[in-house]
Amino acid sequence: MSSKPEILVISEIPQTMIDTLERHFVVHRYWQTDAPALLRERAPAIRGALTRAAKGISNALIEQLPALEVISGFGVGVDATDLNVCRQRGIKVSNTPNVLNECVADIGLALMLAVTRKICEADRFARAGEWEHGAFPGAWKMSGKRCGIVGMGNIGHDIAQRAAAFNMPIHYFSPREARNSHWQRHDSLIKLANAVDFLVLTLPGGAKTQHIINRDVLDALGPEGILINIARGSVVDTGALIAVLQEGKLRGAGLDVFEEEPHIPPALRSLQNVVLLPHIASNTAETRQAMADLTINNLVSYFTQGKLLTPVV
């Protein structure tokens, strides 16, 4: 038997990552094997796990891995893995922070522009040959509008810096103070929503933020407001969002994340003033390579030096 540590890869990852991992580890591909048989045979020897952060690893699977020491997450969010269970078991957990900030922020600005300038609607209009029969309806200006950010972490800061380049006043709601003292902090989500034209979500998911963007917040944002979600689908009450959009009480929305991914409610898909993306904010060749490198290097560092490069637990 190989002396390499055995790891379990929970969710599908690129073959290039598998190839690199196999230089350092015995790799078991959970998603494409007979999982019960694999666990019966190898569970006592599996010391590490790798998973897409948005998918996480279930408590049931953790319980079946008695030798599990470390979980390396491919992505920044950690809400899909029960960190309390990991702490109780002494299991270390890592993610891939910072390497994806710029691309996620870029998508946030792209969604803001796409909704306010009706870019996707205009594309459909042009492709359908409608221009030959009349002019495309007017849209709205983005520059100079008020940008509200929920969650002033690293991605929130990157959004703010990009929005400021569009001469947008920056407002925010966050447990932490922003690095720029000129940005206006609000002490409630309702007050923030009342004060802005765009509400951009960059906060963590999890039980504490479940449906934090509810009907009251959306009503405060108002009929000229635009909601942008590049955080987690769970932070928005999807039913309330659909209702205000159908009632014409919100100008539009740009969404990269959803409550039950990959399922998107038909009601959202039918709305022309909603731009929908299949959770691609970090999906660029450069960022995904940096994420892959960090995900793998966290495991290599743990098993060679006893420590993670970017520990969460």
C-alpha cells in the first residue's frame, strides 16, 4: 500500500486538479464511484477531504470517516459544512479567500450594468431582428447612483472601489467598519435600503443570514431599486423577491446565486428585468487556477508541515 495519505474528493473537480493531487495523495473520487463500497473498504484510512465550498461535506459523511483530519474547500464560503462538528472532531478546515475577490467584484459590477442598462434585454431584442421594426426602449443611467453594500469584507471593498469609479456614493451595512471613512455606514438594513439605488449583497451565507433580505428590506429599496446578489442564495427570501418583482415594486435584479442551485424558479426565469447567471462569479481561467492551487496547497501544507495556509477552523 502507498505511503501517500489517502484523501476523498467529494465533488467533481477538473482532471488537472486530480492529476496534481495524485502526485501527493491516494485520491478517491467519491462522486464517480460506488460510494458505500468505497467507504466500507477505505473509510478508516481516509485522512483528508476536498470539496467545492458551495457543496461542502455532510455531517453524515463526516461521521463515516473516523480518521478524517482535514477538509480543503475549493471556494470561499464555508456555510455548507458544519464547522461546529468539525471543531468537536478536531478536523481542520480551509477555504480559498482573496484569490477570487476581483472576479467576483467584476461580476457584481457587470450585473449592475446589465440590469440598469437592460443589456441582456437589448441583446435579445437585437438578435430577434426587432430593431428593424422600432427602437429599443430606454434604460437607466448607473453612474452617480447610490450603491449600497451588505457585508463590507474584501469583496465588498472591491465592489465599493469599482462603484466609486462610476462616481457612485458608497453606503454600507456591515459588522465591520470600512477602510474608507468617506463611505457611509448604516446601522440597519432597512435604513441602508432606503438610502440607495443598488443593494449589492456580499455577505456570508449560513443560518445567521438566512433570508436577511426579506420583504421589508425589498420594500425599503423601492420601485426604482435594483438588487444584486453575488453572495449566497440563502440570504434572500426568494418568494418575497419574486413577489416585489411581479408587483412592479422593484426595478430589477441581477443574481449569480440561488437558494436551490442549480434550480432557478420558473417565476424568476420568466421576468425580463432579472439577469440570471449560473453561479459563475469566480469562474475565470485565472481565478479558478489560483483557487485550485490554493485548495491543493492547503492539503499539501497540512500533511507535510502540519498547518493550513488559509485556515478557517
